[in-house]
Amino acid sequence: MSLIPVVADMNAELNRISAFSEVSSSGFIEDTDLASKHNYAVLYYFWSMEFPAPQIQVNEEQNRLGLTQGLSAQTSIEVLRNFMRSTFKVVVTDDGVLPSPVDDINKVVER
């Protein structure tokens, strides 16, 4: 089955200058249900206010760039700016068993 991309998701210029995070929702939202994924992103952001900024594992270059936390409502402004200036994004590689961010695992990857 071929997916038709949503135009709003294809804004490469905006993604280039944003602190971009890709939240996995495997297990409770189908990968093809883009509307639900977008709606969940809002809930996920506000939910993340209840937890400390996610811990991430970074390599030497990413550490030098100041990419020291995952992206959430609790992430420091300095780290957000560092992500905006970089070519990296955060991907939630494992969303744990709960829909909340509390047990998620974040990874830094090239955009």
C-alpha cells in the first residue's frame, strides 16, 4: 500500500530550522493514522510537563553541540536552540508500555 504524504509533514525548510522530535506511537496508534498521530503529539507535549526532560545517549559530536537532553516541554531553552542550529533530531525509539512519556527512550539521529 502506498501512502500519500500530508503536505504539512513535508515542510523540509521548517524541519531544517526546528527542534524536531519524532514520537513513536507503536502499539496504540496505527502508523498510517496521521490525524491521530498529530493529535497525540499535542497531548504528548503537554503530558511531558509532568516529567523531567528525557535523558539521551549522544556521541562526542552531539555532546559538543550541546544536545544533552531529549525534547519535551521540560527541555531547556539552550538545548532547544542547540537542536535548532544542528542537523539532528530526536526520535523516540521505544515508547515503552505506557502512552505517557515516562518510560520512553529517546535517540538523537541525523535529520
